[in-house]
Amino acid sequence: MAFRHTAAILAALALPGASPALAAGTATATGIPGLTVLGTASAESMLTVFQGIYGTTQVNPPFEPGTTAYVVRTTQPFVAVRSYVSPRDLPGKAGQTGGWIMPIAEMRGLTRARILDRWALPVYSDGTRNNTMTLVVVPAGVSFWSGVAGPITDAVDGTGTWGRGGGIQYYVGWGAAGVQGYQVPAANYTVTGSADPGPVLAYGPRLSGAAKAVGTYLDGVPVAAYGGLDRALLTLDVLNLTSPADAAPLQAAVRQFGPEVYGALPHVLDHQRTLFLDALGRRGGGPEAVLASGLTVWTKALGAAARLGGTDEMAGYRSATWAGMGGADYRVSDALEIGVGGAYLRSRLDWKDAGSSAGRVETAMLGVHGTYTLGGVFLNGQVAGGTSWGEVSRRIAIADSGALPGISTAIARTATGKPRAESIASRLDLGTEVTLESVRVTPFIGLQHAWLNGRGFTESGADGLNLAVDGRDGHSLRSRAGIALAYPVAADWTLDGRLLWSQRLSAASGTVSAGLTGQPGSFAVDTADESAWSVQPALGLSGRVAGGWAYVRYEGDLRRNYRAHAAVAGAALAF
């Protein structure tokens, strides 16, 4: 059909063979939201209709023989795509405005060759073919014909095979559905782009880093025409076409479709574990603390704030943590102390991404500890296990481009994820204590190990953009080297401090794998790995009060691109 100019589907379709029309793609002839079907006709009878529009030279069937063509009317606007020639140097060539258009969901990711074949697009008398596309806004109230593109394998103009057809197409040009004149304004043929030989409207080739992983995945998923995912990808299509020389807007938008916010969760859980292990092994003065003989019960409350700076791969975040902890210690002998403890910790997260994503992580932990002293050397260890749960609101927020008349390309969706995890952490320190005049000095070295099992989960609420996030299982091993100081500032009060250096020896990667819910396959993005080093200062004041101790303390955790600060208050009672 010499006047059919459209484009193609998002699936890997085999190129020429002897078969007739290719299998249908993700669209149907009547699948446009709000479409009213006014009538039907056989594909064969439509040839006579188009001969009335174009003249008797129209001999190629507009729709695939044996199929049904539909007379339809829109009740709401929708976006399609048109294929044409640029420059239009001969009168018979398709221009930017015209009659034949197709669903954009059936074009994404196809090469130009497959587009030409899928819609049997013309071979012009000079041998050229369509090389450009434009997005078209079809307004509400437009009547048109819809059906399956027919094959053109024996064109009468001497230019030979055009293609096997099979793609859904719409005719909205002059005389469509018997309406005289043009119903779609020329201004509605708006956003244009080149149909290069490679995949058309592909995202991955233009992107880098985490966005490239997401974009390459999106290039390969089968998108249901006019569904929630298709509407979201239209936003990316407009960014792709309107910024051909600058990939930054597309890069920023595509990143929001990925799971990078979940890369923060291991960092939050690591912070919570560190706070609990510190509480389990110290109540002021560090591992050198002197306990009364017999039983001591203790309680602690803390508030902490942390910040992770953003990178090219992951948005930064701020967190606020509150915790209540308590336990009991028993001094078995001068050489041995044992104890148990528990904690509930709750962290609130606010990401610094485009949508201001937010979430919370709650953790319940139980642990045991022991200190054994032999001569001037002590061995101090803790083992703790916990379960964590939470909720994350991953917010996708992209502003309207203003490029499509009457159609907003803004996205404002929230995907809610409910991650869960189990963890075990252990710490073993070896140290000694010496007294220099009135200062108790305790140098120590040690190791800290953590195991984290993050379960997979599925998001909800984001209309086509929900992710199924894979589970993660990882181990971390860090060295510890530090010194603690304690100085009596009054008869019953002690000022204590600590400076610790921790070095990563091994750790799981920050990679997060996910895929769109209900779609095949998955992709992986690299987020922030565990920091290679950490400096942890602390400063506290403790004193004897009413048969026990009370104390306040500052604890810090300073890493590359990460800062955490905690204020702690607690009390212990000896029996």
C-alpha cells in the first residue's frame, strides 16, 4: 500500500521468509483505552474503500486479507507513531503528517529493517525507504479505521517486496471512517526522531552505569500496549527523542525505574548491628569496664543520625535511628563475666532522589557476651542475631515534558516494598589494660563478622513499574584496632573515650538484582559497597548512682562518604 507509513513492535521478529504476515504484537485493533467500536468490515472490502479515497491506482490491500477491520472512535486522546521520509524529495513519499500510524508499544526496540517489514512500508521509485518517525497525539472524538497491516510482497510499481505486515495500524488521514477532511491537526505530529538502522527508541545504548542496566532491560521486555508500563515508557520515549545530544535527562529518569534505593538497606542494618554490639559489650569505659561481683542489670536508650552521600550509582540518604536496649551481666569470678541482652531498633530513611523516596527499617536483636581476663590480658566477645522488617516507598517522579499537546508525560507513582532480613553478627577483641598515673589505658585489636540474609520481595502500587527484588545473602569481615581511655574526674565519676579503626577484609558486593513484576528476566545494578575503612570515636561520662551506674555517651562512625552520630544514655543496677 503506497500510502502506509508506520513503524513496528518490541519483539525479536524473524526477517523475511516465505511466511505471510508476522504474528501479532502486544497491541490489538481495539485495545486503545476508551475506544468505541462503531462497526466492522472485512479486510478485502476495505480495498474498495481506499480506492475511493486514493483512486483506482490503489491496489495493495490496506489490511491483512482474512482479518477484520474496525471502524472506531476515540473518547480520550492517545499517542501513536508515524513513519515517514526525511527529506521528502519526491511528491509520492510519505511526509511527517499523514494517515497511517501505529501503536508505539509495537515499535520500541525493533531495528529499522524490522519496522519496514512489520508494516510493509514502501520502497519508493528511487529505492529509498522511510527513515524518520514522529509521535502523534490523536485527540478525543476522532473516528478512524484499525486493523492488521497486510503483506505487500508483489508491489505493482516495480519496486518489489515491501514487507510481510502483521503489525496493528490505524488510518486517521483524509476520509478516515467516512469523515471528510483531516481530523488530527498537523500540530499534533510533534516529537520527531531518526529511525537509524539499529534498534529504534532503545534506551540502553545511550546510558551508562546503573541506568544502562535498567534501560537495557527495558529494551527487552514485552510491553502491553497502552498499559501502565507503556504509559511510563512513553515518558522515556519523549526524553529520548527531545534530547538527542544530551542523555542526562533520560539517564536521570531511567535510574528511577531501578532498585537502587534498596542498596541502602545493608548499610542501615550494619549501623543497627554496630550500635547493639557496642551496647552488649560496654556500658561506659569499653571492654575495660569494672563490674561489681554478682548480677548487674542494665538499660540503654539512644538516638542516632546517619548520612550516606549520593554517587553516580545510588542516591544518598539520611536516616534517624531510635533504640531501646537492655540486659543482664553476671560476674562469675574475677576472671569471667557473662551476659545477655536484647534490643529493638527503628530507623527512618529519607532518600535524596528525584522522588524523595522514604522508608523505615525495624530490627529486633538478642545477643550474648563474655569477657575472660587472664593476667593483664582480656578476651571480650559478643554474638548477636536479629530479624529485620520494614517498608520502603520508592517514589518515581518525572515532570511533564510539555511536548505532547493535550497529553501529560508526568509520572508520579509510588512502589511500596516490604523487605525482610535475618542477620548474625559476632565480635572478638583481645586487649590489655594498663594504668598511667590516673588514666586507665586499654589498647585492643579484634575482628567483627556479619552475615545478612535479605529475602526477596515484590513491590506493589506503581502500575506497571513494580519490581520483584531478588534476595541477597552476604558476609562481611572487618578488622578492629583501637584504644580506650578512662579518667576519674571526681570521686564517683569517670570520663572515658575510645578511638577505633576498622578495616574491611571482605564483604558482599552492593549489587541489587530485580525485574519488573510479571515480566521475564532481571537486571543488576551496582549500588554502594561496604566502606573500606571506618573511624569510630566515642566519648562518655559515667558515675555511680544509688547502687548502680548512670552514663551518657557519644558514639561516631566516620567512613568515606558516610557519617553516623549517636547519643546514648543508660543506667545499670548491681545486686
